[in-house]
Amino acid sequence: MSILRLAIPSPLRISFDYLPPAALSSTELASLQPGCRVRVPFGRREMVGYLLAVLAETDIQANKLKPAIEVLDSVSFISPLMLQLCQWAATYYHHPLGEVIAAAFPAHLRQGKAHKPLGTAGWRLNGRGKGLPEGALNRSPKQARALSLLQREQSIAATTLSKEGISAAVLRTLLEKNLIERCTLKTHTAKGQSNPGLNLNDEQSAAVAAIQATLGGFHCHLLEGVTGSGKTEVYLRLIARCLEEGKQVLVLVPEIGLTPQTLDRFQARFQANIVSLHSGLAEGERYRAWEAAREGSAHIVIGTRSSIFAPLNRLGLIIVDEEHDNSYKQQDGFRYSARDIAVKRAHLEGCPVVLGSATPSLESIHNVNTGRYRHLQLQQRAGGAQLPTMAALDIRRQPLTAGFSSMLLAAIADTLQQGKQVLLFLNRRGYAPTLLCHDCGWLAQCRNCDARLTVHRRRGILRCHHCCASVALPTRCPDCHGPGVMTAGVGTEQAEDFLRLQYPDKPLYRVDSDSMRGKGSMQALVAELNKSKPCILLGTQMLTKGHHFPAVALVAVIDADAALFSADFRGEERMAQLLTQVAGRAGREGDPGQVLLQTHYPDHPTLQAVLTQPYSVHARAILAQRLELQLPPASSMLILRTDAADQQNGEQFLHEIRNQTRNALPPEATLIGPLPSPMQRRAGKFRNQLLLIAANRQAAQASASTLVSAAEKLPARRLNWTIDIDPLE
Ligand code: ADP
Ligand code: ZN
Ligand code: ZN
């Protein structure tokens, strides 16, 4: 007897055994590879599972075993190494293996559709057809002509044959006579010379040399380079070397907005096939990029988080740009860190991985300190540019208009006058974060969340930024019916309106997820900015990430206090990263830029540290505090979360888990909770959490297994629970 053991994308953390489909021959069975897709009955549905192994026996009773419906692939489209990576990720993140493997496939294949090779459909003679003597089909002139065309070429595109007047009917007849077969014509993507690029400075050269020396084996490098220090130049040099050696390179970037920009820069340098993979692509484009990576015609893959699972069989190097960025962590479903998986993947592939950032995460710095990662530093800006000067603008007792002090307005006017560009950072979308009634104190709150609704005046709505619910913007108070409704606080929409009135003759570009919807929006903006005309850029976090705006001379943070008081122990690290990154957009070419931070707390220690120390020094001071307090990265954390429509359910569930596992957890682990999650109600669900801190990773992993199996054994009671390993929030 043979048994197919499958991973199936379902919430159950087990594998599933099936009998082979009746139609499968024993030779087909013998040639099955792990990773092949198999369609099976699953409950009342059909599902696509992934073959893990063919076994001789199973613990399942024979009468309970069902036959699979169909084996979809004769070869696996996922390599043994990628399967191993998925297995590792499923174990480490305690997530069902079937869902992890599914993340490595494009939607098209996940849904069980046929694998389609790239290229154009064509025809060629088969063995019998090739053996036919000249003039064999002379009784049918049309068939004879098709034959003589096909005899001259290896293969011919279907469209070419049709242009030559060979009809589909003729081809069908030849197919029935078993003389020809279908084939796919590959579009040839030759790899040409790359441009030499800039002359590297000493720090860049040293970094390139150190990393190059490790090509061909696993090493993890942290490239810590101040903003504008030329990290991208270092990447490009390393990539050129890999391409020369016939290897492929995987480059991870944090945001979709950055992929086109990076893509342009790479395309200008290399005559190679560069594909991008991100969620903004249409399904067909995504599939083609994935397949180009897999079949090897793509030399460079640039992608966001999920492309860490892109199939590359000749991988020579992985680069994770802006490695500190939170968007590398998937925050729902399969909660993984693409950066951490990148390190594991490089380890399995036996290639180096470069984590680059001006503001590295404390985790990565800690890994340098403990000798796990190698450390490379770029302390100077490249090409002679200087780091900007930074200053706090004390706005206590200052009149503010739409959030702007007169000091800031003067600095903006001054910069524009000099023909330079201004970048204003305000991390709040919409017109205002709050709508209230001045007469009775009513507050516009979300019906589904413990959160206020944001005013979007242009669209005439109140919208919740957590559950996306929206209602029409009221003109009178819904409670007292008075006319006293007013907004409080400032969002980008309001700042935009004000700035347009203030500087009517200067172009203003608002950059947030409301205004930058289209695929090409960011690209068009970058092109516009590169013309270096005076203008104002106003935006959220989207503006801060890795962009290179050469003509920006003034950067201002309109509300630096917004980041100052965070309940998260990572708050200070985040703020230092954010402000350093925002500041890093100033003065990237030519004159040193200027950075102004509007604040009510100019003496706040975190703000002072950001103003007076480079990030590299500040970060190491925060790290020392973390180690003292035994917080990550000195320890390992995990969170078990619940969400339920009923307020009590989640808390009770977590209490039971806590009681049941009390004696089973390792002594190095401490449980905190159950507690309500911050913003307990979200999208109509009450959320609770049980947090665990363990002195080391092994203890955290052992605890996670114990907690997960306890959770799985408890009767299901109208709630969802999830586990988050190394949570970031
Ligand atoms: P980072 O990625 O570290 O922010 P970039 O690679 O974008 O920095 O480089 C910042 C600017 O410096 C770019 O305009 C780039 O062309 C320029 N640059 C980088 N390396 C050099 C170099 N060796 N010589 C001259 N200019 C350089
Ligand atoms: Zn009212
Ligand atoms: Zn809501």
C-alpha cells in the first residue's frame, strides 16, 4: 500500500494522509516529488495540498482513508530546499505547514490551475515527424507546406504559422497523425554588460571587499550606513559580481512604492532581466515574475516581504534593504519576519545575506555584538554630501495655524525662496484625527472599535483607520443637534489646504496612501522632484522610506510629539529610527540640509538623544537598557492573542491555557496576562492577549509548543486565537 502524506492549507497543524488517485500508475507514483500539488476531497470541499512524502503505512484506519482526486504536477515547482525552508518557518512560527507552503506559490497554482511555462505557444515536429522523408505529405499541399516549414526550424510560434496561412485545422490533422507536438518558445533574455557605476569611496570599497570575500558561503552582514552613504552603490557592485558568476540575486525592499524606484536604478545599471514581485501587481504579472525567477530567466528579483519565498535555483546573494522596517513583519495570518527568514534562507542556500540600514534594528545590532553577524559601517555620506543639521523648534505658547508655527513657516518660505525643496512630515492621514461637539462634548467614535473616527473632509466622510468603516460627515451634532461640531488636530489633508493658500505659486505634492493609489504615482512624483524645482512635499511615513530626493534642503517634522509617548517598549527605538530616516531625506546632494522638529517637549531625553547623537550611538544606549531590563533582544517574546465577539470568551480561554500549562512551561519562561489588548475592541471583536517572555529562544520555542497544543485541545468556542512569535507590537 502507498500513502500520500500532504500538507493542506488549513488551520490544523497536522499533515493529512490520502490514498493515491486510482488512475495513478505505479511508475507515476514512484516518480512523485515532494512539493507536487495534489487535489483532494477535504470535508465537504476540494482543496489543493502539497505532497510531503509517499509512505508505506499510516496510523489512519483503512476505511477512513480517502483517495486523492488528482495529482496536478509530474515535477515539483518548489525545490527541496524551499520545502525545507517552509518546514522551518512552520515550526518556528508555529503556523500550519500547508499555509506556509501555499505562501511560496502564486495564487494561480495555489488554486490548482495548470502550470504554464513562459514564452509563446508554438509547434514543432515530434520524433516521427522528423523521420518523414521530404515530400511525404504531397497529396495534401497544405500539410506538406506546414511540414516543410517545420522541417526548416526547431520550432515555430503558432502566430507565425497562422500568418504563413497554416490553419488550425491543418495543425490538428498533423497532431492526429502524431507528427507534430506543442511547445513553448522561450523569449531570450540575454545578460549583457553592466555599467561600471561610480568610483567607490574607501568605506564602500571595504564593505564590498568584505562581503565579496564571503560569496559562495553563508555569512550574515549588517551594513550600517548613515542615510545617503551609498549603500545602494554597495549592493549594485555586489550584484554585478553575482551576475558575472551566473548567479541570481534576491533584493527585498520594504514598500511597493520603493520597488519601481529601485527597479529603475537597477535597470539603468544592468543589462539583465530584473523582475519585481509585490502585492500591487496583477495576478498574471505576478505569476510571470514568479515563473521567470523559477525557470531562471530572471537574474534579479526585487520584491517586498512575501518575495522571500520566491523560487530562485541559482541564488547567490540576498539583500534586505532597510532591514529595520516593520513592514517585513507580516501582522496577520502567517505572522513571519521576512528579514529573519532571509537569514535562514541564506543559511540553507549557502550564500551571504546583507542586511542594510541607516537605522538598524536593535536585534541586528545585538547579533553583531554577540558575533553572529559581521558589521560593516559607512559613516560618511557618499559623494561629499554632509549630514543635515538638526534642531528642535519649541512651540510652547506659540500660535499654531493648521499645526504650523510662524518660525517653521518662515523657514519654509526661506527655503523656497532659495529655489530649494521642502519636505514636511506629518504621520496622520485625513483632515483631522478628531471630530467633537463644542456644545455637548460628543466625540465621533467608531461603532466597531475603541477608536476615534478620522475626518476626511474632501470626501465628506468620517472614517475609521482600523476597520475602514465610514459614515457621512455630520454638519450638526448627532447628540444635541446643535451646530457646534468642530475638528481637533491636524492631518495631511488640512495641512495641504493651508499650505496651498500660504504658497499659492509653489507646487505641493501630498504623499500618503490616500493620494498615492495608482501604481505609477510614486514614480511620477520622483521624476517630477528630480527636476529640482522648488516645491513642497507633504506626507506620511511613506515619504521617509529610503527615497532619494536630491533637491530637498529643509525637512520638518510637524508633530514630533506624536511619537514621543508610546506604551510599547520599542517606542524609543521606533522614534529614533523614524526621525533619523525623515531627517535623512535632507541635503542628500550639495549643501547640507536642515531638519526642524516642532515639539512641546524640547528637553525630552529621547528627543535630545536624537538631536545630539548619531543613531548608531543612541541605538546602542537603548540596547544597553533593554539588556538590563531583560527585554528583547536580550530575551524572546511571544503573544497568544484571541479575538471574539463576546467580551468574556477570550479572557476565559487564555486563563484556562494559563492554568493548564502552569507546570509544563520551562522555568526560564514567564507569562503575563491574560490582559485586554491595546485598543481592546477592533472591527467589532474583543481582543485579549497572553504574553510570554523567555530568557532564551529555546525556552520560548518550547513554551510556544506547549501553549499551542493546549489551545488546540480546548473546545472551540466562537473565538479565533493566533500565536505571534517575536511580535513587534
Ligand atoms: P543610501 O542607499 O545609503 O541612502 P545611495 O546609494 O542612494 O545611499 O547614495 C546617495 C547618493 O550618493 C546618490 O546620489 C548616489 O548616486 C551618491 N553616491 C553613492 N556612492 C557614491 C560614490 N562612491 N561617489 C559619488 N557619489 C556616490
Ligand atoms: Zn453636541
Ligand atoms: Zn473601526
